[in-house]
Amino acid sequence: MANFRYKARTNQGELTQGVIEASDSRGAADAIMKQGLIPVDISKTRRNASNAVRSRNYDDKSGSLPSSPWTKKLTAALQPKVSLDELIIFCRQMYSLTNAGIPILRAIEGLSDTTQNRRLKSTLKDVHSQLEKGRNLSSALAQYPAVFPKLIIAIVHVGENTGQLEESFQQLALYLEKEQDTRKRIKSATRYPNFVFIALIIALFVLNIFVIPTFASMFSRFKVELPWATQVLLGMSEFFVQFWPLMLVAMVGAVIGVRFYVATPAGRQLWDGLKLKVPIVGSILERSMLARFARSFSVMLKAGVPLTQALSLVAEAVDNAWMEKRVIDMRRGIEKGDNLSRVARQSGLFTPLIMQMIMVGEETGRIDVLLQEVAEYYERETDYDLKTLTARIEPVMIAIVAVMVLILALGIFTPMWDMMSAYQGR
């Protein structure tokens, strides 16, 4: 015989829990139903009360002290972050387990034993212990905002209340996979211009500190009148040679200062707004943000989240403070009594085509379906722009390099030609 911990509901729907002794889980379920209860979850207890007492006494004798909140925070900070890939795997596995009829307690326990990420492992173990104490899954996940975003918690909460928890995990997995794909495409598309920009900065330092001073010493020996381009190059080179340590310190200080400023609410909103105005890249980022907004909004509405709450959660999901403010303004407009199409038009975020689809969806009651089509439309546009981004950026980069080479040629070779002409004239 073994002890089984169970959760069950009465005929009035009230949740109750306890421990029952049986030979197996089927026998425990039969005993619970004989009491007039409907079993919700049954799991075998991992240790009995006497073992727990002995374990506690052993810990006390060993001198181990309960961990303080500061210790827990420090431990969490030192643990690796939970990546988007691991969240996708978690949602996929939870969908498969719940769809197969595995109880939530057993599913969480199994995932905590198999996951490789230490932070996620410890988090799931604590979630499992909270579930054993009677807390529902969304409340247990909400204790770890650094691991599980609010979007996941809200959809899990709705899935629990509607009895469609497995569908909620399936929606989350699909949404996170789309999000991961968009991020990877943006990173791969911006890798080339970032590399060229860094190479140009390094080349600028190398030319001004090592190359141009060599020509400057040669020009000084001939004592010829130098053209304006050469004088500009020599002056800039002299500045670099004398103050390059201060320039490096200033650059590092500027980067740190910008990071601190961007960490403030006003700084982040300004920075996120400027990113969307960058030529060529800004329009792609804006469309990818709108695709993220439409897809997450569609997922929330399809899961049954109220409109105002969905807008609040989606505002955080777009991960852009400038756009987040406008989505929050949309929510406030709806709270004042406006409809979705009106506040969407006032936000200035959407094209006329998208506005028309939102109005049709609002009239037909299929706003979640049409928002999903909006997301797919923006994703197709973003995908095409990302594929052609390198081809559009290359001419700009070539023009910048050409200007640098032209200035260098005019500044270095023009006086050399003048000196050779003067020498041949003798």
C-alpha cells in the first residue's frame, strides 16, 4: 500500500485535496469517487510523514540554515537565463503531455527531471511543490516573471478557466516559434552592416594613427604647400595620435552613458522611437513589431482574454517602449468607450489596408482570425525586406568606403603628384 496525494472537486465544484492510501493510482481514484468526489489529479507521495520528520531533523543537525530571500536572489542571478528555445520546448512538451491526459503535477515533475537548464529545473521543481500545496499552474508560474513572460501566464490562466489548457500551450508554442524565427532573421540581416560599420571604425583608427603620420613626415621634409584635403587629413591624424586614449575612454563612457539613459523609461522610449526612424532598417523593424503585435493580440483574443487586458499584455510583448505607449493609449481609449477600430486609427500605427481588416473583423466578430491574417501579411513583408536588405545596404556601404578612399587619395596622392611635377620641372 502507498499514500497518494489527490485533488478533487465536490458536486458543487469546490476544490478539495488530501491524502489517501491505496495499492495504485486506479485504486486511489476508485476510493475518491466512492466518497462522492471527482478526482482532478492523483500523484504518489514522494515520502511519508516520518521520513519528512527524519529529513528535517537531519538537516537541523547538519547545521544547514534556511535560505534567505537575498540568497535566493543571488542564486537566481548566477543561474543561466532561460532562452526562447527552451520556452518553446517547454510549451511543446506541456502540450504533448496534457493532450495525452497526463496530470499537470506529473507533467511538471517529469519536465523538471529532464530539462538541462539549471534555472528552469529549479523553477519547475518549485512550481511542482506549489501545485502540491493546491495553487493553480498560472499562479505558480507567475512567481517567476524572469522565466515566464506575462503573456504565457495570462494564456495559461485562461486555459485553466476554460478547460483548454492543452490548446493554450499549443498556441503559445506556435507564437513563440514565430517570434524566434523573426528574431533570427533580423539578426542575420543586420549582421553584415554591423560588421562593415565596425570595420570602418577600426580602419579609421589604423589610418590616422599608423599610415598618415608616415606621409606627414615625408611632406614636412619637402616643405611644399599642401592642398586643403591633405591639411584636413594631417590635422585629423595629429588629433588621433595625441588624443586616441581619451577618445577610447570617451567612446566607452558614451556607450555606458547611453546604456544607463536607455535603461530609464524616457530614454528607452526615445531610443525605441529613433530605431524605427533609421533609414532602410527602421521600416523593417516597425513592420516586425506590428506583426508581433497582431499575432500576440490574436493569440490572446483567441484564448479568451478580455480586450483591455489583452492590450496591456500585448503592449509588453511588442518589446518597444515607443509602440508600447501607443498600445496603452489604445487600451485607455477602449476603457473610455471607443471601439477598437477607432483607437487603432488614432494610434497612427496601421496602414489603411490593415485598418479595413480590423473594421471587418470587428463587425463580423472574427477579429482574432483577421488579426492573424494581419500578422501573416506583415511577416511576409518583413521576410521580403530582410531578404533584400543586404542588397539595399551594400550600395550605401560602398559609397561610404568610396568617399573615404577618395578623401585619402586626394589628401595623400595630390601633394605627391605636385612634388613629382616640381622635381621633373627642374
